[in-house]
Amino acid sequence: MTTYPATGTWRRYFSWNTDHKVIGIQYIVTSFVFFILAGMLAMLMRAELRAPGSDLLNAETYNQVMTNHGSLMIFLWILPVVAGFGNYLIPLMIGARDMAFPRLNALSYWLIPPAGLIMLASFFVGGAEAGWTAYVPLSIGGPPGQTLWAVSVMILGISAIMGAINFVTTVITMRAPGMTFGRLPLFVWGMMATSLLVLSATPVLTAGLVLVALDRVVGTQFFTVASGGDPILWQNLFWFYSHPAVYIMILPAMGIVSEIFPVFARKPIFGYRMIALSSMAIAVLGLTVWAHHMFASGMDPRLRVPYMVSSMVIAVPTGIKIFSWLATIWYGKLRLTTPMLFALGFISMFLIGGLTGIFLAAIPVDLHVTDTYFVVAHLHFVLFGGSVSAVYAGLYYWFPKITGRMYDEKTGRVHFVANFVGTNLAYLPMFAAGLMGMPRRVADYDPSFTSYNQMATLGGLILALSTLPFLYNAIVSWARGPKAAANPWSALTLEWQTSSPPPTENFAEIPVVTTDPYAYGEESSLTAEPAAAPAAG
Amino acid sequence: MSQQAMTHAEDYSAGLALGVDHRKIGMWLFIASEVMFFGGLIATYLHYKYTLGFPEASRLNIVAVGVNTTILLTSSLAVVMALSSIRAGRSGRMSVFLLLTILLGATFLTGQALEFSHLYGEGVTLTGSVFGSSFFTLTGFHGLHVLAGVVWAIVVLVRGLRRAFSAERNMGVEVFGLYWHFVDIVWIMLFTLIYLIP
Amino acid sequence: MKERTLFLSAIVAIVLVALGFLVASQANLMPPEASTRAVEVDQLFRVLLGVSTVIFFLVEGALVFAVLRFRKRAGDDRDGPPIHGNTSLEILWTLIPTAIVVVIGVYSFQVLMSIENPGRSPRIVEIIGRQFAWSFRYPDQDLATSELHLPVGQSVVFQITSEDVIHSFWVPAFRGKRDATPGQVSEMTITPREIGVFPIRCAELCGAGHSIMTSQVVVESQDAFDGWLAQQQALANDPGQLFLTMGCGGCHILAAAGSTGTVGPPLDGLAARAGGRAPSEDAAPYVEESILEPDSFVAPGFQPGLMPKNFGQRLTPEQLQALVAFLLAQP
Ligand code: HEA
Ligand code: HEA
Ligand code: CUA
Ligand SMILES: [Cu+2]
């Protein structure tokens, strides 16, 4: 039934393997490859946008590059990398030997590489060029690549649903004795909220994609305007999923930084209950705001106001998290390791993205900035400054656990600084360009926007280069880094209470949990030993 | 997190305290996502019904489909009987009821096929109008779910004949039953929305 | 101690609010305010900017302060104090953002109601988006034009639609934007308040020509506007005018029409080369075909798929003949 090839061979990463740790690594590494591909597409766009006029890519190619950049980044990078963390960590964190459905787990991973190849293949048959939002009727009339795009996203959705079923079932049924819901690590809470969103929102996108694919392939009339088809319907189906999708991408990220702050501040997380609750609140509210992407569309104008209100209300639970993190580091003994730096960077950049989200939610302002670079800037601050920063933080934080070796702290800091500078340089000017009147999804623009775009291109280049020290660090340290202790950060969550990397089936004996996971500074907890390898501070 | 070693590894799984098998929870979650999938298709159907009026809907044969609906409902009863049989340890009786389920499901599918071909004869087609597209897609996807259920029922039947289930071990039957009832309930929704409500 | 905290908080609050006010009043991030709506939207934008500045510096300030102040000192390996939470603080940072959000929401709602109020007897202008050009119709005069002219100070309701895919009609200087959706008409209200010429952009991805789907709106005095309308009516059936109303001028240079578009080939002297262009086709049929089915022969050096394919429906046969003759008559 459950197959575990001999541990320690690299081949298991290329085979059908049901160990959640192997699957987690498969997810993370695969999605990182797609990240690099999508990032290279971004660099193509930035090169084209360096100056006005469409000199490098013609308009059609540009649209294909832009569509695939957005789609790969969302469907093949952030969503699967987050699932990778969930796979690797959830069983370890709740004290289980594996996921509830190990074979389903392997299947949900193995759907991803083919889906990715299908999406990339669209380039060769006249690519998808309707943006990641694939608005009809443009996407109905588009070239054959658009069908591949729809099929690929459908498969990825099914994979995500299978993963979510697995996560929720695992957390409900496989917690170690004493691991009550009130003691679940906050990352696990984040994954729970995310998985519930995946289960409720993704199937609706699948249904919508079925309609688009049928229209394109079979010739059904769902979106044929002349027969009475309604383009706004697709927008509702798409955003009913894709707004929750942005919270699917941020809640686990918030979970990751919630793990990191207490460990490196050596203080209990501030307001555990409110952070866990706010994840659930964001998930529930997140299902009610989708039409804020459609304020300027043909939808009935009277329906817009409730969506404005619900969008703005999300600031409250998000604010609770941010203030709780600040209170966690307040009075702490901060160790500024690379994961901690990325987590702090997460707060400062996500904040910019979140606050500009409020501008977008205010309908009168949105009617000016919707479909401009202001939105592009918002989405990169929340997704790159937010989700990607947190993913980097998590990759560094769990690197010793996953690989059994220590990364190099100095190179990590170089990565952080370049990443921080690059992000702000690339995306801040986009706010100004959008406000001044630059629409998004254009290969060519008015010369008055040149200077903003030059800055953005330079920032993008710095971002691309900042990836190199990370890759170097990850590869060299994984191969030859110093051996890491089981618990180099003296952390209290369960994944650190087993060896690095953990053995097959994780724990020699299933632990019994008696306190909460962030009991730093208390008599009963482990005394804080100095961090093993990197000298912090 | 302080902790102490646990000697009996088989005692672990705090979740078991809830007394729910993981396969059942998994099935419930799957059904939840299926509800949302059908929700998307139903919303599409209702949206167009509301905006376009769907005059073609008058061609639908409520009586014939009503009979078909009864057949599907009966099959749910058969699944209930199959489960209670095996819970009482009566494996043979379970097989009979599973067979009945399969036959009723297949009858329903045949009825649906007849209905479809009748509608095609009247010129209502998948690609001919928004009504055709919405109607055939929605009921067609339900039909595919019934078909999957029939195949699953055959698998359960075969496993039953090989004595895979007993009064104590019958989760395979129970989980299948959850799915079958779900498919049934979806049909009741569709029948009401498409055929009954004008 | 208590007093000191209060005093400090007050100072921090004053500094933050002053900063927010400064940023909001000094920032100059928007195009000219060419409509009354722009003035209200910008006011709302400034308020949001001010509030965000305060929150931004509060959070970043606390973050930087904590990093500097609470860094682990060398040799100090103790844990921090075991503080798990503080109910009054948590209530505070739930209630204050809620209050801010309510105020912002109510204010945004008021602005929305005000900018979308068309006032009494607005002028109606129909706006039609097509891949990849805008055209305009003044229903009161039953007049189709290639340019949008508006009298200053008069409220106008745009009735926006599309003939193919979704476009979005946007005049940045007016601040408003509304999608042109095929099969339905959406409205947008504007009152221009400044005389001048302002760019129009398409803001919804509509295909390869999305970025060139631009035009401009001319806001002028009532007299100038009336004169322009009269002139347009007089020219309605003139082929040179047709060339402009149909949007050809947006993509083609033609001296006689005074157009300067460069998306498609220049059409001056077309007669000289049209004959031999496509194999075995005479000049007139070739030009006709170029207009009706632009992709059947693609002029070298230019992209297929850009020129709209629906002129067959939009031009009457007489208009088409007049246009072909007119083009072939150009030196
Ligand atoms: C990680 C992903 C992510 C996250 C978390 C968010 C968060 C938010 N987003 Fe964003 N959004 C996207 C990803 C994301 N978004 C993407 C990808 C798009 C573009 C899609 C496309 O068209 O391609 C988009 C577009 C988008 C639009 C549509 C724009 C348009 O096309 O016209 C809107 C409109 O309302 C919006 C609003 C918001 C709001 C209100 C939040 C809120 O959740 C933010 C809440 C956070 C804060 C406010 C900061 C912290 C709070 C405090 C410190 C408390 C105090 C604050 C106050 C009292 C204000 N977003
Ligand atoms: C998680 C999501 C994510 C991430 C991480 C990014 C990352 C980046 N994005 Fe992306 N972006 C989106 C999600 C994301 N984007 C979405 C959803 C859209 C909307 C699409 C749509 O409109 O449909 C979008 C749109 C978008 C646009 C607007 C396109 C348009 O509207 O016309 C631009 C323009 O500059 C852009 C740029 C970038 C850049 C420069 C990066 C950089 O951060 C990337 C840096 C990374 C690398 C470059 C890879 C690694 C580098 C190396 C291995 C080094 C060697 C390589 C080279 C030097 C080439 N993005
Ligand atoms: Cu028309 Cu973009
Ligand atoms: Cu959203």
C-alpha cells in the first residue's frame, strides 16, 4: 500500500512516493522551477516596457507572455508552493506519521507537472493571450492555446481540491494526543482556513472553465452574445474563485510568519486566539467580496456598495494580525536571522499592498485606477512583497529541518537586502504610473510614463538577480552546508522535536502535547539555547 | 512544547476521539466541493433562465422525467437497505440491494438518454441555444456523476461478493452510500429547478 | 510612568497626523482635474492617502523601533517575557480600524452618489468600442463622429457599448471609467470643467491592438461645440469625413483627411501601388477587399489582425464605393 523507497536516495523525488515529506519537497521544488520560468517571462515584459513603442515583443507575443506570467505565478508557483509547505509541515506539526490519504496526496502532486507543461505548451499553438482573468468573449475567440490554458487551470484546481480535502481531514483526525485545536500551530490554522476556501471557491472556477472550454471546443452558446450569452456571468464565476484565491495565497503566508516571530523574538505569540480567529474571519469575509474586481464592469451599479463595504471590513482582521505580530516582537529578544528579516520585510511590504487595497475598494477611486498599473502595483506588493517574502522566510526557517543542513547566513542577508530594494524599486513607481493614466496589459505606452517604467525595469532586474544568491545558497548548502541540529532555533513546535531531516514516519514515538506551541520565556518550556549554527544579531 | 513519550503508538490520533473515520470526513469534504461545482452550473442555468425566459423549456416532459426521478429515489432506498444489511452481517442481502441500486441507476441513465434524444429530435441541442447549452451541460454532468456512481457500485458489489465487508468493517459501503445520496439530492434540486418551477 | 506614556503617545499621534496631512495635501499624483467628478475623487483620494500615511508610519515606525530597541544583546540568551496577550489592547486595535473603515466607507458612498448623479437634462453621447477604435454618436443630432467633443460645464451621460469584445472607456483626466460590454449599454456621468484636449484610453484588454486603442476628447466652449456639431452634420456624407468617422484616420496617414495614424500603412498614393499588390487583382477590388477583409492580403511590414473586420456591416454599399473611389483618387 504505502510505499517508502529507501530514504536518502534522490530518486525518490522523481517517483511515485507517498511520504508527505517527499511530496512536500516535490511540490516546493517543482513550483520554484515554475517561479523562475514565470520570472523570466516577467523580465521579457520589463525589457519590452523599458521604453515606449513595441520594439522587442509584438503586441500579440506580449499578451501571451503577460498571460502566462500571471497564470504561472498564481497557479503554478504560489498555490503549489504553499501546498508544499502544508504537506511537509502539517503532519510534523500536529504529531502525525503522514497525511490522512497518502496516495491521494501523491496524486495531487503528480497532476501538477503535466498541468504546467500543458500551460507552457500553449505558447506553441498560438498562446493564451487573454490575461490570467481570461475575460469572455475575448477568450472564446482567441487562438487554440486558450483551450490548453483552460484545461491546465482545471487540472490544477482539481489537484488543489484533493490537497485541501487531505489537509482538513488530516488536521481533524490525526492530531497527536493533547494537540487540541487551541494548541494548533498558527501555520496549521492558516492552512485550515485556506483549505476551506479552496473547497468552497475552486469548484466554481472549475465549473466556469468547463463552460469556456465547451464554448471553445464543442460550440455551446454560454458566452455568445448574439444568442443571449452574458459576458458578466464569467466575471462573476471567475472572481468568485479568484478573489478567495488571493486569500488562499496570503493566509498560509501569514501562518508562516506567525511561526517565525515568536521563535526569533523568544516570546509567546501575542493574541494566539485572535490570530487564529482572524484567519477564519478573513476566509469567510473573503467569500463575500468578489465583485470589487468588477466595479467598472457592466454589472448593475446598485449592487456595488455591499462589496465595497465587505472589502474594507477585511482590513480589520488583517490589522489584528499585523498589530499582534508587532506586539509579539515588542519587548522580545530579537534575533535578526534571515527568516526573521524576511518576516519583518513581509509586514512592511504587505502593509503597502493592503493599504492600497483599501483605495481600490473605495469605488470612486477604483473607477479611476482599475485596470491600470495601480492594480499591478497593489497585486505585486501583496503577492511578491507579501506571499513571496513569507515563502522565502519559510524556506530559510525550515531549511535545516528539511535538508538537515544549515544555510549560509551572510548570503541569506544579501538576498534579503536585494529583494527588499528590488521590490520597492520595481513596484512603487507603478502606483504613480497607474494614477497618471497608464493602463495595464499594454506593450506600448505614452512616452510620458517612461521614467516610471525605467525604474520598474531596473527594480525587476534587481529582483531577478536577487534570486541568484538564494539559489546558490540553497544548492550549495543542501549539498555541503554544515550539519544542522534537530532544533537549531530552539523552537517549541513539534516539527523541531524530531531529527533533521525527520525519519520516515516522523516520530520514533508519537508525542503527547501538554502546553501551547509558543510558551517561550516560561518555566516549563525548554530553556532557550543559543541558536546552533548562525550567530544571530 | 513539552511532551512525554507515549508508549503505545497505536493509541495516538487525538482525532479518533471525535469518533469519525477519516474516510467519511474526506467524503463529506469532497461532497462539499461538489456542491459548489454544481452550484456554479446551477447559478449559470438560473441566471439565463431569469434573463432569457427559456421558452424552449416548455418542450420538457415533466411526467416522464418524474418517473425517472422516482427510480433514482428508489435507488437511494436500496443503498440504505444495503448498508443496513451489511451492518446486520447479512452480506448476501447487501449484494442483492447493491445489484438493485446498479439496475435502478442504469435505468435512470437510460431514461435520461431517451429524454436527450427526444429533445434532439425536437431541435433542442447542446449548441443550438443558450437553453440547450445550459440544460444539457447541467443535466449531463449530473448524468456523469450517476454513471461514476454505477461504476463505483459495481466495484463495491464485487468487493462484497469477495467478502471484503462485514458487520464491523463496512466503511466502503457507507462512503459509497454518502456519494450516492448526494447525487440523488442534486437530482432533486435539478428536477425542482428545471422541471417544476415555471 | 503612566503620564510619560500618555505624553509620548500624544506626541507620536500629533507627528503622525501632521505627516499624514502633509503627504495628503502635497502629493501631486493625478492628471489634471478636467471634470467636476475629478475634484471629488481626488478629495477622497487625498483623505485615503492621509489616513494610509498615518497607519503606514505607525506600523513601520513601531517595526523599526522594535528592531532597534529589542534586538538581542550579545551574551543575553534569555527568553523574552511570557506575555500572551492583552485584552484591552486587542479590543482597541479592533475597534479603531473598524471606526476608520466605517468613516471611509460612508465618505466613499457619499462621493459615489454625488459623482454618479447626472443632474437635470444631461446630454447623451453614445460611445461604441470596437477592436481597436472608438466611435461616437450624438443621438439628438443623429450624428456619428470619429472625435468626441463636449461643451464645458454641461453634464453628459455616456452610453457605452461594444460591438465585439469588452473594452473600457477611460479618460484619465475625468477620473471615470466604464467597461464597454457587448450586448448591453452601461452609463457613466461626467461634467467637464476645463477646456482642453484630453486622452482617451481603452482600459480593458481587448486583443493585440489594446494599447493603440486611444483617442481624445476635446472640451470646448458652448459656441465652439455648436460650431463643430454643425460642421460635422454638413460633412456627414463626405468620403474624407467618412474616413475619419469610421476611425480609419486613427491608423492610417492620409493627407486629404489630415490624419496621422501609423498603425497601418499610409494611404496616400494608394492608387499607384494598389494595382499590383495582391496577385491578379485590380486596384479597386483590391482596396475594397482590403477594407472588407483586411487579413486576406496583409500589407508587408504590418501586422495582421489589427484592422477591424466589420466595415462590411458598418458602411453602406454607397459609402463603401465612395470611400474606395476617394482613396484611389488621392495622389
Ligand atoms: C495576496 C493577495 C492579495 C491580498 C491579500 C489582497 C488584499 C486586498 N485587496 Fe487585492 N488584489 C490581488 C491580490 C490581493 N489582494 C490581486 C492579484 C489583484 C488583481 C487581480 C487582477 O485584476 O489581475 C487584486 C485586486 C484588488 C481589487 C480590484 C482592483 C481592480 O481591478 O479594480 C480590489 C478592490 O477592492 C482589491 C482590494 C483588496 C483589499 C481591500 C484587500 C485587503 O485584504 C487588504 C487588507 C489589509 C490592510 C488594510 C493592511 C493592514 C491593516 C491594518 C494595518 C489595519 C488598519 C487599516 C485600516 C483601518 C485601513 N484588490
Ligand atoms: C506571485 C505572483 C507574482 C510574482 C511573484 C510576480 C513577479 C514579477 N512580476 Fe508579475 N504579475 C502577476 C503575479 C506575479 N508577478 C500577476 C497575477 C499579473 C497579472 C497578469 C495579468 O494581467 O493577467 C502580473 C503582471 C505583471 C506585470 C504587468 C503586465 C501588464 O499588465 O502588462 C508586470 C510588469 O512589469 C509584472 C512584472 C513582474 C516582475 C518584474 C516580477 C519579478 O518579481 C520576478 C523576479 C523573478 C525572476 C526574474 C526569476 C528568477 C530569476 C533568475 C533565475 C535570475 C536569472 C534571470 C534573468 C536575469 C532573466 N508582472
Ligand atoms: Cu479596447 Cu482594450
Ligand atoms: Cu479581490
